[in-house]
Amino acid sequence: MTERREPRILVIEDNNTNRELMVYLLKAFGHVTIEACDGASGVAAAREQHPDLVLCDVHLPKLDGYGVVRELKNDDGLREVPVVAVTALAMVGDRDRMLASGFDGYISKPIAPETFVSEVQRFLTGDHARDATQPVASDAASESTDRKLESLEFALSHDLRAPLRAIDGFARVLLDDFGAELPKPARDHLRTIRNEARRAAGIIDNLLESPPFTT
Ligand code: MN
């Protein structure tokens, strides 16, 4: 008997902000993620780690999304793995072209935090024959999604935002009070810590300012 395990999702996306947001949302809902920043390393990661689902940007360095899906669908071991395009292309003809190229479906950019994970889950459960434009959540499913969103909002604002502010604040204090005594590389590292903490806090602020947290 096959042991049940968490589905693993390969995210192939060269834009760091988009990839981080997708990975963040997927992890928040308990999925295991694998990341690749270009098409060639995405195909290599799929062959090596055999994910349950692939989310793939279309415009990618080294090998574009159409090349990725061609490679994966020509691979006997990976043909059954759904490959979903994540793309800003939204014309009717684009959709046909993507499906004709082997993609099992598509999710529109920009990523909508409130619907992204449930869209992804449809492809995971094999429910993806359905028209991608139709809402699919049942009442029970959306109730459980609401509860998950509530705990996600709590985690974002309390568990993540507060310590990030503390990291930024203590790094600033170190720079202000002891910066003159520190060698330049140490000051540079402290500035990097501040920048990264503020960047992460900015991502969280943006998430909390967008639906469904604002509705
Ligand atoms: Mn891209």
C-alpha cells in the first residue's frame, strides 16, 4: 500500500517576488514546495524530485514555459503530472494555445492571494477538467478556507511582522550606537539585515492590505 504524503508542488518562476509569494501562500496552506528560477533547472528538478504538480511561468530564461511543458509531457515518468501555466496572458486564443501546447490549465497573473491556493488545489485533486473560469469552492471548503485565512492573518501580523520589526530595530540600534566602532563589512552586513527585514515586512504589509484580509 502506498504511503500518503503531502503533495509536492514545483514552482518554476524567474520573478523573485512572484515566486516568493506563490511559495509563501502554498506553504501557509501546508504544501511542500520545490523552487526553480529558469526552465532548464525546472525540468531537471521535476526529473529529480517527481513533484505532484508543476506551476510554470511562460516567459522564462534558458527554456520557456512551452519548452518546459514539451519536455515534461515527453517524459514517460512525468507525463501524468499536471503542468499549470501561471501567466498574464488572458486572451481566449492564448488559453487555447496553452492547452494545445500540453498545459493542463492556467492561473492568471497577478497572483490573487485570496484564490490562488484553492485554484492550485483543484489541479491537485484531479478536478481540473472543469472550466478554469468557474468558481469551484463548496460551502464547506470555503468555510475551512476562511478559517485558514484567519489563522494566516494572525500568523502574518503577530508571528511574522512583529519579529521582523524587532530585527530591523535592533540592527538599527547596533548601527546607531556601535556603527563607528565596527569594521565596514560588519556595518554592511547590518544594513543588509535591515534591508531584508524591511523587504519581508513590506511583503507582509502588501498581503495584509489586499483581499481577503481587507474585506
Ligand atoms: Mn518570467
